[in-house]
Amino acid sequence: MTLSIKTLTIIRDEILRDYRSLLPDAVVASDSDVYARASAVASALDGVYSYLLWQKKQMFADTADSDMLDRHAAQRGLSRKAASRASGSVTVMGTAGAVLASGVALTDANGLAFVVTADIEIGAGGTAVAAIRAVATGADSNLAAGTVLTLSGAASGITVVTKSTSASGRKAMPSGAVQAILPSTMPNSDSLEASTCRCMAVRIRSSALVNFSPVVGSTPCSAKTRSSSTPRLR
């Protein structure tokens, strides 16, 4: 049965009803002291209800907020894939012997920025290959081969920079993808993870308490019997 959460107005009306029930002569008009007190209490209870509803959402991976979803994943030994920068190489054309220094900035026609990650020198054939990395994370920087990049500053002897390869740029793993993975990691009756499960069963027989040890891998719980005149749960 779904629990119906009362609104602030309903809570206040019920408090005022109780006042009238206990003190028939009580003044409960909107400008009365009783009304002000009832409104304050109702507001506090409304906040408690809101917090409990929020807590309920955090208990389940499919409704948890992003930060709490990460905790659900961590309990199962998982973590969200972080955003990464695209990296690749460019073909540089220019005068033989010219150097393109590490840290030089490059941009494409849309303003996406890259930096050269190591010094390179133009060879005798007038070309060289330089390694670059995107400044920002995300998949937008995974440019197609053949994209022409522009030097952000002057570089003597360098004329053309063309994108050769690109790989691995991605945004952070979205919450929906994390939620889709978590159900497959939930323990079942055949395989229980020691890091997430505890055998909580107890059995009382003839004043003897059977304590079950934690599950390790798929090994069944082992029982240890302790005699006790008054069984207690530890």
C-alpha cells in the first residue's frame, strides 16, 4: 500500500482540529497564536516528510541522486567511468629542421583546442607527425582524420597541421548507464559477494542460538551453536 504524504496545509489543519477537540474555546483564526504555532509545527513536519521521501529515493539505484548512485556502485566494487580527453596525432608540414614545440596550442574551425604533447622536428621530406591531446574532456574532440588545425600562435617554419588520428575522448559515464549495470551485479542465491552480503539468519532451537558467519564467495554459511538460557541476537 502506497503511503500518502500529507501536505503542510493538511498537517496544519489536523493540528488545529486537535486544538479545537481538546480546547473547544480555542481561537484558531489565521491571525491567532494557535494558528501561528500550528503553522510552525506543520512546516517542520513537512520538512521531515520531504527528507524521508528523499531518503527513500536514495535507497534504490534507479531513483538515487548522482552522488548516492556512485555509493551504490562502490558497494559492488564499481565506479563511474570518468570523462577523458581525446588524443591522437597530426601531420605537420613545413621547412625541414623547423621545430614544433611541446605545449603549442592548436584549434579547429569550431574552436576546439588541442596542445602538442612533445617536441617534433620537421624532417627532410618537409613533414613530421606530432602527438596532441584535447584541452577539454568529452567526445566532441574526437575529430575525423583530415581535419585541418590552426596554430594559435606563431611557429616559424610550420605551414599546415592536419589531424591524422584521434581516440578515446569521452564524457563522464551518465547515471542511466550506471543504473543499467547495477542490477546485473546484485547477488543471487548461487553467488553471494562477501563485500556486499551478510548472512543475517538466526535459528533458535531448544535454547540454543545458531549464529551464521558471513558469506565468503559462494561458500555456504557455517553454523556455530552457542548454548544460552536466554537467546540474544548479536
